[in-house]
Amino acid sequence: MNAPVALTPELLTQLTAIVGENRIKTDTDSLQNWGRDHTKHFDPNPSVIVFPSTTKQVQAIVKLANQFNVAVTPSGGRTGLSAGAVAANGEIVVSMDKMNQILDFYPADRMVRVQAGVVTEQLQNYAEEQGMYYPVDFASAGSSQIGGNIGTNAGGIKVIKYGMTRNWILGLTVVTGKGDILRLNKGMIKNATGYALQHLFIGGEGTLGLVTEAEIKLERQPQDLQVMVLGVPDFDAIMPLLHAFQAKIDLTAFEFFGELAMQKVLANGHVQRPFETECPFYVLLEFEAPFEPIMDKAMEIFEHCMEQGWVLDGVMSQSLDQLHNLWRLREDISESIAPFTPYKNDISVLITHVPAFIKEIDAIVNDNYPDFEICWFGHIGDGNLHLNILKPENLSKDEFFDKCQHVNKYVFETVKKYDGSISAEHGVGMTKKPYLDYTRSAEEIEYMKALKHVFDPQGIMNPGKLFDL
């Protein structure tokens, strides 16, 4: 990692010349606000925040950073949970807040071209206005930005049907660490002309360069969505439920959460318990039902699962309002547990391994944290689990995180045993960096470092994230 470089008057003058005096911030509040993401483990310490509005301005900033040998950290909606957007060493923070325009819509291609600072929900709403659908969705859609989604290959609640952000990117405009502007793939579906370089920047966390624009594929709007929330007796019942429904219905979501998560959401008073029965775990599933036979099939599967003892109780949405409220039981979890300073782990394995994997992780956590509240939830239909350990009132944040990190090794050893990922959808950043070799081989990491040197020879792009050089 580059040593911190002080913000000299000359550097500030030249940055101001690029973006204008009203697009530079150096006050303490701004540095703290734009220099961080949602991670609580690291303190931000940037030197300046700049707000470019064009790819050319981003290019000029990167070239200037190379000239002064000062690091650059990209900043989007700052909703990440791996410290990938934390500027802790005097970096220039390049905020995409002003690069928030939807530039073009191509109806025949079902494609939209946007700047990196477009908010996820903004794109979703625009797609809806065009009679289309952008399916990448998660709780932070109202503040996360497309550039950040691309940088971490964001997933969310619809991956079981629609896949990750990567599946929807048809082209990128990037500024490399050298300061070159590259237009990658240019929105084409069919392009058999060598290396697909755009995929290196998807999930690259800004370590190779900065995404400034993206061509994004859209989909037809789903029809007559239905949601079921089912109470289940234990972990062992969840996967048979998934198999039973997937065998006969195309699911758009399959989520799970525990009773503790339910209680935290209900305590906020915005939604009510979906049925009287209190269950150890709950499954939320969603599917399209434009035809009556699909609804009949769903009820038939539900009754079969009840007979098998996999379901204790359940409810199906009867209106759009009820559908939204049922979804809130799942989507409000992160916000509801935030006051408890949760220690989060975002991990994944093949769906085949989920039952055995959950049992092992649950045993590790309960053996080591018998007095801690453990909040389980996640996108279990695609093998992604969110393990949240809630901080007791009698422990300081530092004491609590130290205790949690002690067990990370056992958790990640189990991830490695099942050939899983230490980060399913929030990236590596700084929080997962020490554990990258649990998911990636030494040879892979060396190739990744070599790629970084090609695109960013001076090592100025978001240094200290993913791996150390």
C-alpha cells in the first residue's frame, strides 16, 4: 500500500481546476461521510473528496493522482460491508454522486446506458417507466449505486432466478489505473473478439480502475407476483421445501430467516407477525402466477410440505400491500439489527452443501458464543447465508469484534472445506482480505496481482483492498 500523501496546495489547485471549486470538499464532516462505507471496523482518513461529472474528469483525476503518487478510492452509495470504499490512508476519494444520469435507452436491445452514480432504485424505476424490469434488488437499493454494485458484483434477493449484477452488464466504460479510458464490449450480446475485459472490473472493487458508465440489460416485467411465508421447524426442513417448490414452479426468490430476526423486525412496529405460530425459522418464497393453475400448484405443494412436517404454518399474499409487508419481514432485518452493532459474515457454498454446512457453522458459533444472540438470514436458495452476531450491551465494540474475529478462522475453514466463498456478495475489501486464501488459491491470487500491475502499475487504485502487493 502507498504511504499516505499529504494534500498539498498544488494538488488541491489542480483538482479544483478539473472539477470546479464547488465540487471539492475537505472539511472534517465531509471527509468522514464520503470516506467510509457501512463497515464499522475501520476509521476513514481521506485527504479530499472530489465530485466529477464526466468520464474525462475522472481520467484527469486519475492522471493527476499518478503524477503526485497519491491513492484513489471510489465512493458510491457507501452501503458496502467489507470496507471496500473506506479511505483510511489519505486517499483522494472520487465520489460518483454527480455522475447520476441515465444516458440512453435502446428499446430493441432491451438495454440502458447509465453513469456509475445512478442509484439502483433510480434504474429500477426508469426501467418500469419503459415497461421493463431491472431485477438486481436488495435492501439498500434506495441508496446503493450502480458503480458500487458492479465493483462488488452485487447479488441480492432475486439471484435464484436472475443471477448477480455480472449477468446484466453488457458493456462498461472504465478509467484504468494508468488513466486510459476503455470502452469494453459496447453493449453487444454477441462479441467473439478475445478477452472479455469488462468482467475483470465486475467484482474488482475499484482496484484496476474506476467504472464510469455501464450498458445494462433489462428484462420484461414479472407478472402477478405472489409471496408465501412459511414457518419451519428446523434447518433440515428448508432444503426439502426448496426442492419441492423448484421441481414444479419457477421461483423468483427463496429467502430464510430465524425467529430472532423476526422479533427484531417486529420490535420496530412497522409490520405484524404473519401468523400466530412462533417458529424457529421462516422461509419467504416468491413466484409469478399469471395463470390459475400455477396458484393451484403452489397450494398443492404447500399442503404436501405440511404433510411431510416441513411446514408448521404459512400464509400467502392476498394483495399487493400484503406482498410488500411480507417482504418487509425479510428486507427490514439489516436495519432492525443495526443498533446492535452486528458482526456480519456473508458466506456461500453450493446449494447441495447447504444443510451440512449450516449445521457445522451453527455448532461452531454456539460453541464459541453461547451467550451471544445469533441472527441468521440469507438468500438460501442460491447458497448464500448471512450470519450476524449481535453485540451484548456489556461489551465495547472493540472487545466484541475481537471475540468475533477469533472464530472467523473456524468459520472460514468450514467454508474452505466445502469449496465455498468467504464473501458471497459484499466483496473482500479490507475486512475479508486476511482470509482471501480460504477461497482463492495462491496461484489465483498471483494472477490477480499480475493483472492489477497491468492496469494500475503505480498501485494507486483503491490500495489495501482485496490483497496487499
